[in-house]
Amino acid sequence: MERRHFIKLVSATAGFAAGFGAHVGEDTIADVIAARGERLISDRLVACPGRRPTYRDRSDMVYHLFLRVEVGEARFFPAADWTGGAPMVKLPSGQMTYGHEASVCNYIAEFLNQDLGIKNELANGPTEGPGPVSKIVIGSGASNKQAEMYLGTPRDPNFEAGSCKLHFGILKGKGTLVRKQYGTMIERDAHVICDCHRRPLYHPDSRGDQQTDDYLLVTRIPGEAPGTYVTIFAGLHGPGTRAAELLYSDGIVPLRELESLHDKIGFRLGRTPFFQAIFRASEFDPELKFDDTQSDVATKLELVEAAPLTRRL
């Protein structure tokens, strides 16, 4: 599989910190996304009354669906609380995380830099700005305390996130699953996507007891301050969370999948959508030549279901 924007997986070294910092901007996606970045993208959109907006290319749609903020900054909040062990990858901000979540940060940063042309502003921006902050949360409530605040945990999922009632959550399933992760075969409780009544909807498949696919739940809700947003990329397991990088890899997720998401959530140009979307991550490959995590990594991501979220007054 080829990925146009792959950056070799991060490592906890000073050399990486300097290089990755140039992409992530000290772990901060700065005001430029809402300023210069917004102008760059919006100038490329054409709206037709009563019809789906026409996007010049795939990056426009990705930006508006997952990354657009209206004020302030957007910052990464990657997982650091997985029961499988302490985080071993250090981001330039000093945050510690895991290989899967670091790779997702890597892909998002590369998408912003390469596809949107946002370079110097990110690299030179402050670590923390004085204004309001939007969150890009990577990992589920089982591994990320930030995600737990909104989604709960698989043992106790939450369906009231801020001012939105959620349609979907992550619930503890039956039995266990085995997968290759970080150089070893691990066995963990199976998790499932459930509805707001805790009824199981989607669960990972397995061959024998070895996991063969996974699911990614994307949740986009209002942030604490007006014009800010919380976007959560939560996999049932590590491969599902890692699959979020495929959204930012040119050509991996076909445009028709994004257009389907666009239609299902009733997206309107110029308005940042609140929604939940479920993606199936499949075709695991434990030996990708450009991956250093020694893990089962999904190479295919497809939309399964999506629904808009309504903000309560």
C-alpha cells in the first residue's frame, strides 16, 4: 500500500522532537487554521442552492468535516492511559503517547502542511495561545482520559456529551481478542460499537481468536467556548484508532465515502457539523515496510454508518 504523506514513525528522541515539531507546531494546530487556513479552503468551494457543495479536491472535504474550527487553536490530546503499558513516544510538547496515536498526529500534521500549505505558522506558533482551544482527541475512553470525559468507558459508556446527545458509544463485548501490537501478541477484552440503549451494533471479526478487523468511531461535538470543537477519533482497539490516519492519506478512503458521510449528516457549507460516524477498518497488515510499530495496521477504511448530532439549547 502506498501513502503519499507518510512520515516515518516517530521515536522518543531529540531528533524526532525537532523534526516533528516543525510539522505539528509544538503540538498545536494554531490560529492559522481558523484564519489563513480557513481562507485557503473556503476560496476553493462552490455552493449551489439545494445541491451538495462542489469541492475542488478531497482535502477540502476532509478539512471541513474533521478539522475546521472557527476561533482559537486546535490541539492534540493523544492517549496516555492504556492498560497495556506506559506511553513510550514523546511528542514535542512533552506529552507522552503510544505509537498508534503518534502516527495519527503525524498524518494530521502532514495533511495540514502538505495539502493545505500551512507550514511556517505551525512551526513558529506558540505552544499555547491565550484564546479558546478546540481538541483533537485520539483514543477511546479505555486509553484516553480526555475521551472518557465525553464518551465514558467501555464498562460505562456515556451518551450525554456536553450539549449533545450521542447516538453511538463503545461498550465492553463478550470474550477477548488477540492481535499483534507493539511487537507482541496481546489479548484484550473485546469491545463493540453500541447504540444509545447499549445494544451492540458492530463488533470486530476474528479468525480463531485473532482479530481481523476493527471499528473507528468519530465524534464531533461543540467545545467549551463558542466556535470551538471537540473531535474524537476512538477505535474499539488500537487498529481502529490508528485507522484515523487513513482519512488523511490521499486516495486511501475514496471521495465517495466522504461524500456519503457528507450526505448522511446533512452537512451545509459554512457550518461546522456535529456528528458521529462509524468506520470499519480492515485488511490488517503486520509488516508494512514503512511502519515501525510492529503492529497489525489496517490498510482499508470504509464508512458504515453516520448521523448528525443536534445541539440542545
